[in-house]
Amino acid sequence: MEEPTTPTGPQAPTADGPGTAVHHAHDAERTRARLGAFWERPPHGPAFGIEILRAMFTTLSGQELTYEQARAYHPLCDSNAAAYRTSDVWVAPHTMGQRIAAHPFLSGRDINPGNLEDLAPARDGLVYFPTPVHLFDCHPLHGLAWHMAGTGDDLTTNIETITATHLIPTRLPPPLAARTRLPRTPYCPNGMATLHRKVLNGYGNPDAFGAPGSATILALLLAFWDLRLPAPVPDETDLPQTVDEDVVTVLQHVVPGARKTGRSSKNKRGSLASAKRSIRIIREPAHISGASDEAGPTAAVPGQRWKDDTLRWEVSAKSQNRCPNPHQHRAIIEAGGTCPPVQVPVRAHLNGPKGRDTDPRRAVRIVPERRDPDA
């Protein structure tokens, strides 16, 4: 049964359409709740996250995690679980993954994080990528999460990369992969980095988990923060700074068996902190140019889509073969699925920039109308 949603805030159409945006919002909320339960310590036994931390320690040291060492990871699990409960959640556009991979922060430029408290859109946050980020030879990244504790010189920022759970054992040594318990959820953290007092540290062996290094993880986070900045609106300084985001309110996802909050003498059964959560949908134009992008001599003029010599052309076909899932096509193919083309009726029309002459020589590949051979 689909959970009801309540749109709030500015509701301009997104690139995927309202139905797809709501679907991604549900996916993002489920990811947040499941990862929170992944780090949460159940009433009996350690958190699932201890298993990942233990595997990371083993790949780095070749030794088993002792009891005292395991106890040191419990505060980290508790901190991550609490951060996921309070995280702000964003849904990135499909093309943002490509923009992040090509961002100057990931192309060798030196990074100066500066004051992360001023840069961060939220102290605890999660971004969900409907189309994963493909970076180097790492596993595709379906999300990034960050958690901040402390302030000023004592600020500690934990960053996690999130990938498909079934990919994690593919690079681990077989004995370690066989005894590492993974969550029964689609996504799982595969890389972590911590920035404290300008010192960046990572956990374990990133290559064995298909994760980027700690410096790249920090660059990924800063690139997303840069690309999601709302585009300035000329002569409209009084407009809110969320003009490039739509807000969708969804019912808070509840993981079976998760610990409840709000327990008190007046509320003995306990209840969730909030029944609904607001998910921010970043509109497609919001990341066309990042604040740190260098505009070269060949940079495109804003709003210009056609070359100066492009002419219009006629389309007078009855039907065309088109993908039934254009926005999810790449993700479906990468997941091993198929997108058989379907025939879509096309009316006679002109393509190209308005106000220009028609080029009679130009044509597009048109599929003629199919006829039943038995007719």
C-alpha cells in the first residue's frame, strides 16, 4: 500500500514529473530509516554497523577485532544512528552524479574545507542519488551522508558513502566476505571518513569495499554542497533561498524492530519523534553551474541551447520508437534490466530553434507505422 504524501512549499514541476519525484522521496526516506536502524544498537546484541567496522579493521590489520576494540566502535554507531534520526534529506537530479564526478574538487584541485559549519546545508544530512555516481573504479554511489558533532575547533564531521549492499562482498577476501553479516536492505555504507581539527582519517581498506579514499569522500561531499546551492535570482533578493528545491512531505518510514523514542512515564509505549518527514527534491536547473566551476572561453551562455547555424527541421512521421522509461533508463540497464522501445504517435511538427529557417535536407530516424501482417 503506497504511503500518502503531502506536497508543501514551492511546487514547480520537476524534471521527472510529480509522480516520479514522490517515488524518489519515498526511496530516500526508506534509505534514511534503514541506515539509521543499521547503526542503531538493538535491545540485545551489537549494532549491524559493528560488522562493517570489524570487516574494515580486519582488511587493514589482518587481525581479529578484540572485545575492547569493538567497544570503542559502539559510540560511533550510536552517534551515526542518532544523526540519521535527525538528518535532513535531499533527492538529487539524475544528472547531478555526472556533474559531481566532473567537479573541480575531484579533478585534482586542492581543497580547503574552510569552516564546514558555514558551508553545510545541515549539520546532519543525507543525499539520495536516483542515478548513482560513477567514480573511478569504485562501486556506484547511491548516497552520501554526513554527521557533525561539536562546534568550532572541536567540530567532528563524519562522512559516509552508500552503495548497493550486494556489491560489498565482491571485493572482500572470500573468508572475510563469508563471515561478514550485511543488512538485508538495498543499500549499505561502504566507506567512511572523519575530519577533526583539520585532520582527515579513513576507516579500513577502501579498495576492498569499492569505496573512494578519505580525501575523495570529502571532495564528494563538498562538491554536492557546491552544486546544490540555489541559483541566484536577479533583482529578487527577497525570495527564499530554496527556490530551486521542491519539498515533499512523506510518512516517516518505520523499520520493523527499530528502537522507539519519546519514552516517558506519561507515554509508556513510546512513539516516533515525528510521524512525517520533509524531503527536498532538487530541481534539475539547480546544479547547471557550481559556484566553484571555472568558466572557460568555451563556457555556454545561460539559456543558449542551439548553435548559431542550427536550422529547424520537419518531423512528419506517424510514430517513433522511444524508451518507456527515459529518466530511469540508465539505472535500469545497469541493474540488468531492459527497456524495450515502444511506439509513440508523433504529430507533424518542427524541431529546432524558433524563428529560424527550415532545413529541408535534415531528417530524423523515423519508424513507420506497424501493420498487422495478417490484416
